[in-house]
Amino acid sequence: MKNNFPYIVVFLVVLFASCKKQEAEKPKVTYDATSKSKPEIPVDTTQTEVADLPITMEGTNILIHPIGNLIGKGKAIKSSNYAEEGFTVSNYGEYQITGYLKNLKFQEIGKDTIYALTDKNVLIETATYLKTFADKSKQQLLLYSLADIDTNNDGKLDSNDIKSLYISTISGQKFTKLSTDLQELIDWKVIDSKGILYFRTIEDTDKNGEFDKQDKVHYYFMNLMDKDWKVNSYNPV
């Protein structure tokens, strides 16, 4: 009997590679000719939210409660590894909270009141405390990388949507968007000695749904000491 096993393996490898390629080529933004604005995505009420134990940044008096969706079946915990059971929704290190978070909630140490960062549907990937800037200026701020618009029109907010840059105080107040709609955040940097935030975004100027070298990179800066948090553009190239 002829052994077809090698051919089956080759077929499965090719099929897997094809699926991965299609997944990688999924556009981050699609354009609806009938609408200039993206509708707000409703919160998925079928998901169960869970909060991690609170985090406090060094030198602050605020507790931060990361909020995310329960992963898996939510069965009773059978071991000390909570992550396997899906009860952990965030990670913390180097003054940065990471994950796929639906919200953050804040609480002043010593008080009972807990309040949310936002009432909008967002997906927060990073929340970074500007510790060095705080030590120099005595101003305590958080920067966020998050998705706030269903830019690829698939009916949900996830890692395939455009990332935006937001800022707030350490207590979650003055939650403000800094980047422009439909521009993907590339990176950001704070010059602590000057109190200046710099960041870059990329715009899909050729409207092909992808970000590549044919598109335009935008450069911005903002004085963190400015109470209005006014964003300015500049042209280094």
C-alpha cells in the first residue's frame, strides 16, 4: 500500500501557511464610501468582566484596577496558576500595565470610591506611568496605547484595529486623545528634562488598507507642562 503520509504533511503545511498569510494580510482599516464616520461599537454583553488585584505606581496614592474579559470557561481555580484558568487579564512591569483591557478603574488610597477611566468601548494595550517625568516635575501622568474605533469594520475592537495615543492624570482624570483618527501610532518618547512628549503616527494615504512605505508618517510634539495638552506637528524630514 502506497504511503501518502508525506503528501498529507506537505498539504497541511501549505494550508497552514496560506491561512497565516491571509491573517497577516487582513487590513487594519477599511473605507465605507457611504459613511464618513465610524459607528461606535456596542459593548459585548456576552463577555464576563473581571478585575485584577489593584496596582499602585511608586510615589503615588492611587490604586489602579485593570478590567478585562474573563478568558476560557471560568471554572473554579484548581491551582495557584490563575493565568491558566483565565482569571488574570493584565501584566505589570517597569511602570507599565499591559494586556487587552476593557477599562481601568481608579481609587484614592484610603477612600472607598472607585471610578472608571472612560465610559466608551475601548481596548487598552498599554498604560505607562511617566515616572522620571513625575520625579522632575511633580506631575503624575499616564500614557495609553489603545484601540477606540473599529477601523477594519469587522464589528469588534481588537488588536487588528488602529492604535491611538491617549493621556490622563495618574488618577484617570482628563482622559484625552492625542493622536488623530485613522492614524496608527508608531511610537512615542518623552524628553524628561524638557517635559516634551514626541510621537509618530502613520496615515494610510493611498487608501489600500495597509501601512507601508507609500504612506505618510506624521510627527507631533506636546508640552506635558501645558494644562491644555495642545498637540503640535513638526517636519523633521
